[in-house]
Amino acid sequence: MMAKTVLCYGDSLTWGYNAEGRARHAHEDRWPSVLQKALGSAVNVVVEGLNGRTTAYDDYLADCDRNGARLLPTILHSHAPVDLVIIMLGTNDLKGGSAYHAMRGMERLVSLVRQHDWPFRDENVPDILIVSPPVICETGDPVFAAMYRGAIEESRHLASLYRDMADDLGCGFFDAASVSTTTPVDGVHLDADNTRALGRGLEPIVRMMLGL
């Protein structure tokens, strides 16, 4: 029996950004790695995390394409067949944007998955699990505080907006804030304990959605 494939599509929280020292978490501490270990060899967890990625909006401050909607079709094609797509995005949309704009961007990503021209005609459209990112917190870091000015309150609205959208569109939903909290080091990212907690927290719903 072929292993099921889970695609984790996200930003620096999925990539494993470590605010302490501005490095990258050890591979075993990143939430997709924790999820992979928990699910075992019957599942192949593919990680597609990019620092600064938005749901569907351009950001010209980096030499990579951070627009999640523009890149998603290519990534879907390169990892096909896919059984479940986990999307955790929206934090970067709050740099001058709103939770509503993040929700609309997430809606666009769901549409791209469901309308994708898969390489084989008999492929099933994968299920989608929408994950609202953990709430941004206060920080003494001047750069991140300026970057996310006014975003703390907006980030508190993401879960309810994503949950309602997931219900309307027939997607799974998980609130990352139910198991993890951001670090005050920069207000946005997760320390090792919290990124591991996210991986553990996702296991039950992922198992259910995969029928394991």
C-alpha cells in the first residue's frame, strides 16, 4: 500500500525560524518533523515553508517569490499525488494588512487546490486542513514591533475567520493557538517547545482526515 502524502504549506513557522539567535530550529524540533514521527512510515510529510510567505499577496522585499497563491500550483504539481494539504499562512499578511485580507487569500489557496490540473486524470482532489497561526504577542524587538504594528489585535481574529471559512468550504480546521504560543523574543515565531507542541497537536486531526 502506497504511503499517503501530506503537504505542509506555510511560512517561517513551518520552515522552523528560531527567534533565539535568528537561526533555524533543529530538524527534529520543527512541527512537520514532529508530525512525521508521530504518523510513522505510512505517511510522507512534505515540508514547503518559506520565510515571509503570504497567502496571496506580493512582497518585493526579498529576492524570492513570497506570494503563496502564485507558487502553490507548481508545488502541488511537483509533489503529486497529494492526499492532504495543510495550509498555515496569514501572519505575514498582517504587515499592513488585515485578518479579513488573510482570510480572502486563504480562500484563494483553497480554490487553487481544488481546481488544480493534476498530472494524472484519476487523481483525487486532496483534503485541505486550514490552520490559523498562533496569535502575535507583544515584543521588545524594535524591528518586529514596527513590522507588525497594529497586528496583534488582527491576529486574534484569524481563528474565527478561518474557522467560519473552513466550515463554508468543507475544509478541516485547526487553531494553532490552542496548543502553542508565540515567543516575546520577536512576538511572531515559536520556540522549540511550542513548535513541537504544534506538531503533536495536529496529529489527531491529520489522522482522522487521512482515515488512519
